Amino acid sequence: MKIAIPRERREAEHRVAASPDMVKKFVGLNCDVVIESGAGQAAGTPDSEFEAAGASLAADFAATVAGADMVLKVQRPTAEELGMLSAGQVLVCMMNPLVERDDVAALANTGVMGFAMELMPRITRAQSMDVLSSQANLAGYKTVLDATEHYGRAMPMMMTAAGTVAPARLFVMGAGVAGLQAIATARRLGAVVSATDVRPAVKEQVESLGASFVMVEDEETAQAETEGGYAKEMSEDYQRKQQALVAEHIQKQDIVITTALIPGRPAPQLISEEMVRSMKPGSVIVDLAVESGGNCALSQPGEVVDVDGVAIIGHRNWPSRLATDASMLYARNLYNFLSPHVDADSGDLNFDFEDETVAGVLVCRDGAVVHPLLTGEAS
């Protein structure tokens, strides 16, 4: 089997869908691995390291994917790339399929079998294949570092002969994987941390990391989590009560990090313009959800906005800002997903479509979109 790994071409994307270690493992399964020259450069991996691991190099995208049985990417193909794929090939990448449905339909029309890794079921066996968790963990860490870059004071309490520096107060909104890592990172840096989430089940996790939990607790909160562990969109009445609580809390914060996302839906707005203007000059807001509409009313994708002295950070693609580690983890997710379906003797690929990790991420096959979430057949 020939596995092709092209260079990523979408804006702000520096990751690559391979690491030298994972290339070596695929070669050990009797697979031929072809990597587009320069694919790992932005992630700190030169061509020579891929060659040393057993991969061969190709000059461009077309040459990389020509004759490939499988194409591994970080993000879904561009329109130009899609035109170079062939019917019968397998594509594994992150597609944002619940939002980019037209792109999924276009992929299906090519006859390519497509797998969207974001749809991996949240089951114990699939944890090592969960790209959302591996990438969100790094994103949560990076948001805190980006916040410190724009925060003009120290994070921990410092007692010196010249006086005492008070610790920063940092508030995390959304306690999923990214939010929990942001809490842990901020605590390691010495900040006084609080967090909020609509799911009461995460309270214990938040408090175990040394943060206090801020939440409106009523009957609706008991139904605030999907079976897959994601937050549901809450009612307007709940959102009003939560906003009132947050508005009071946020005035006292130095740094606010928002991480709230709802799969397939625009990000919920958690911070209004009025809340931003209630914060002290020198405060910082980091909006991890900016590319999905934003949790902050005033955040802008790819920009750092100043509002009356409050910096609102809206960087694109946080995992890509740690491209070396993000690529390594993503490549391992892909290997963990694919290797059980590769014959170690022949190198042939034989998917077990009854396997829930396979069925869970399969979005198109034989020219048709097949995932229940995309066909309307999901219960």
C-alpha cells in the first residue's frame, strides 16, 4: 500500500500529518510512504528526517498523491487538491464535516472514501485516536502562553523586599480538554484560577486542578451534556442567568480564556461588549473559539483587538502554533486508527466497517455521503 502525505496549504496551517516515528512504523507494516518535499518544514521536521525513517519524497501535491492508496492530511483538501485525487483512494483528515458539508459532498463526488477524524466516537478504546483531544490539549496550553505575552504583569504572587506582587486572576470559560489544560497551565504559572461550564460533571475536575467553579445550577444543568460528552446549547433563560453571573465575576478578572464550542453549531457568545468594557485596562481575553464565530462579541479571527485597553486575542488555529508537538500527536492518532486495519505481511488495507471507530468517522464511500450525522439518519 502506498501512503501519501502532502504539504498543508490552508491559511495558518503549519502541521503535517506525519512524524518520522510514525513513518517508520508504517514502513514496518510493509507500506510505501511518500511525502511531499517540504511538508514538515513548518513543523520543524526536515525532509532528511522523513527519508531516514524510510519515506520517499515527491516534488509536489500531484506527484505525491499519484497512485496512492491512501492520503493522510491534517485539514480537508482545497478545491485544487480535490481535483488531483482519484476515485478509490482513501482520504483521512480533519474535515469539519458538520459545518463544511458542501466540501464533504464534493469529496464524495470524486469517488474517494473519506474519513473525518473529528467524528471519532468518545469511547475508551478510541482515546488514542481522538484528534480533538490531542489537539485541544495543546491549544489550551498555548492560550495561556499567548495571554501572558499581552498581560503586562506577573502571573504568580511575588514577595520581594520592594513589595508584594499580587497574583493574576484568570477565568476559564468552558472546561473541556482545552479548558482543563488552560487551568492546569495557569495554575502552574501561579495564577488564581476560576472556571465555568454548563456541565456540572466537570466541577470535580476543575476543583481537582486547584481552580474554583462558577456555575448557575438549576434543573437544566442536569441535561447539559450529550452522550458523547459535549456541551449542549442551553436555553435562552439559562444563558441569561449564566451571563448575569459571569458579568459580575468577569469584572474582577485579569485574564479570561474562552474555549466553548458546540459541534456543528456556531460557538456560543459568552462575553458581550458590555462585559469587555467592564474589565480593567491591561486585562486580556483569549478567544479559542474565534474561528467558529467566537465566544467574545468583539474578537476578530487572526487579530489582536484593543478595546479600551483590554486586549482580545483571536489567533487562528491554536494547535498549529505548536506545530511540532501537534503534528507528532496527530500522526500518532492516525497510526493508532489505521494500523489495526493494515495487514502486517502484505501491507494491504482492509477496513472492518463494523468497527465503531471506522463507522464513526466514515463520511463518504462509493460516491455517496454515508455518515448518519450528515444524512439526517442519526437518532
